[in-house]
Amino acid sequence: MFKFISTYRLQFLILATFIGLFMLMSQTYSEEGSSRFQTVVQTVTYPMQVSVNSVASTFKNIWSSYISLIDVNEENNRLRQQLQDMEEKMNQHIENSVQFLRLRDQLLFASKKTKEKIFAEIIGESADNTHDISLINRGSNQLVQRNFIVIRKEGLVGRIQSVSPFQSSVQLITDHRNRVPALIQRNRIRGLIYGTREGLEMRQINQHAIIKIGDRVISSGLGGLYPKGLLIGWVNEIRHQKHELFKTAILDSAVDFNQIEEVFVIVPTKSDSHLFID
Amino acid sequence: MRLLLLSHGFILIGVLLIIVFNNYFQLGGLKINWMLMFLLILTLRHSKMFLPFVGILAGLIMDALSHGIMGLYGISFFITLLLVSQTNKLFYANSVFVVSLAVFTMSIFEGWLSLSILDIFEPDTDKSALMLISILPLAILQGILTPLIIQFVIFGENLFLGETA
């Protein structure tokens, strides 16, 4: 037996390595949070990510400032003209805004306390082409945890996939592994948002549902991961063939994922019991 | 021993290129898999059995910097480099064109393998679309860039391996 093993030691080594890697992969896939190796790699690469990002941002700012100087004179004249028009409109808006402020105070009083948010900057992207992952500069040291939701003013961005002390990976809603339960705001028709390489698709919509181009799509809150009411996008195209049980809507995303630089991580409140930190 | 150190050096350069280059300079929106390219060319030039095992480390780093399913790229890099180390006699490794062709072929194989493994965990994965949109263009790009990388690898070999290269 020993002779057999020693004769085929290389084959055994390859087989053992393969089995070991597969077990590691299965374990990482099923367990919650990041693996130690990932934490180490992300912690080691964090200073590099941050410094590269800050150098790139500096150059970007200098360049954009230079470009804006070229057009500044022309823009100045245009703005003077606009200012005159705006002054007329402003008088009208002052009257409206008094009424708005009064109503807003009433609404704020009636609404619930807003959720706490952690501001984060995007410092990197996934190393491969097949996954839409962004790296942010907030990690477990800032109380970020797996499955916390990431948003922007415009709408839903994604969820925290893994966390290391200084940075976290955000799985964007455009990632092909992501699923977001959603509904059409106008008529409350449900579906499931799938990330594709082209953008977002709302699938599994009832074939008899009436959908219109331009309908707003929001998260439905089903499943408990994504809070209800976050804007995802607008219906841009509807696809349905007679033999199909479900309709598919192609969405225009509310967030421009090519342009995002800053995001907010929502810290769950007591009402989000599955994610709440005491 | 020197080749082992050199391969680790190339992994480090690969990580640096992934963080610096891939985030800001993408050719056609594609992120080049630098670590795989370096290791493929090294394995084609030196069919050492330890190189596939070095590939595991590169794959695990790639896993950590992308989707977080540890071992997915570890396995695909390992099998691809193992295949290359066993079949590299089929490729005349001193010809730039053939090495480019080998890198192109093996990039497709590695991409297909990683998607197939991902498909085990997530059967919803649209493998054919990802192959067409992501893996194939990347393999072509990596094949085109291979001559440049070969020059860099030869430079590294001359620097660290000296007469043994």
C-alpha cells in the first residue's frame, strides 16, 4: 500500500490538493462572512488600494479643474443670462416654498426616524470580469457587517458581500449572482431583479400584469434582505412571448454604476431584526 | 528555487497591476488577468511541477479580490497550469505566435472552468452569455498582449535566473 502511494505520490498530491480546494470553496460559499485568507489579502492590499485611489482622484480633480477653466468665460456669459431669468422665477418659488416648508415639517413629524448611514468611498473593483463587485473603504472597524445594504441618493446599489477590518466588498445589484425582490410602484406588481451584463432585468412578472414603459421599480422588502421602497430603476422595455408564463422588463438603472464614487451603508435598525446590531 | 521566487515575484507584480492598472485602465472594459498570464507563460517556458501549485496561491488571491468564493479560481488556475505543464511540448514555446495561441486557448479553458465551477453552486449562471461577452474577448486580448508579457518574463528570467534561464 505504502509502495503504491509512494509510486503515485504526485497523482495523490494533485488529487488531495484538488479535494482540499473544493472543500475550501464549499465551506467559504456556505459560511457567513469573509474567510481569513480573504481578510488577510484585503487588509494587505488596502493601503495600496487607498493610495492608488487618492493619487488617481487628485489627478482627476486637477484635470477636471483645468478643463473647466477653458470653458469658464463662455459659461459665465450664459450664467448671467440665466440669472436674470431665475430672479423672476424665484419670486414665484418663494411663495411656494413657504407652503412646502410647513408641509414638510408635518411629514417629518409623522414619518419614522431615518436609518443611520455610514458614508463610504469606492476604492476599487473586482479583479475579474465576470463579477460586479466594488470595494469600499469601510470595514468591520466601522461596524460594517455582511449583508448590510448599500445605497446612494439615487437608489439601491447593492449589499455587503464580505468584510475585512478596513474595507468591504459590495456586490452590486448588476452582478449576475444578485437577486432583488421588487415591485412596480404604480400597481404593486411583483417580480425579481436579475443582474445581467447589459444591466438590470425584472423577471417572473405575471403574464397578465400591465406594465408601462417608464414605470418606477422599487424593492419590495420580501426576503428580508433589502428594505422596502428603495428605487431600483425604470422600465425601459417589456419582453414577452405568447408561450412564456412570465413577462420580463428591461430596466434603466436609477444608479449610474459607471460613475459612482461614494455610497452609504445602511446600519439596520431594530425593525430589521435579522441584521440588527445591539 | 530561483524560479519559485521569480514566480512569486510575478504574482506580486500581477496583484499590483490588478489593483493599479485594472481599476483605471481597462481595454474595451476588460480587466486583464495578469497573474494568469505571467504563470501561463512561465509554465510554457519551464514545465516545472510546482508551478501549478503556485497557481493555487495566485487563484486564491484572485478569489479574495473578486467574488470571495475561496478556491474557485484556485482550482481553475491549478487545473489550467497542470494541463499546460503536461502539454507544453505540444506548443513550441520559443515561438511568440504559438505562445500567444496557447495563452488564448488556455485563457478560454480557464474561464470555462471557473464558470463551470460557479455553475455548480449557482445553476442560474448564464454561462454561454458570460463566455461570449466576457471570457472570449478577454482571451483574445490576452493573446494579443502575450508578446509584450513574454518580453517582460524574459527580462525577469535574465535578471533572476541568469545562466540557468
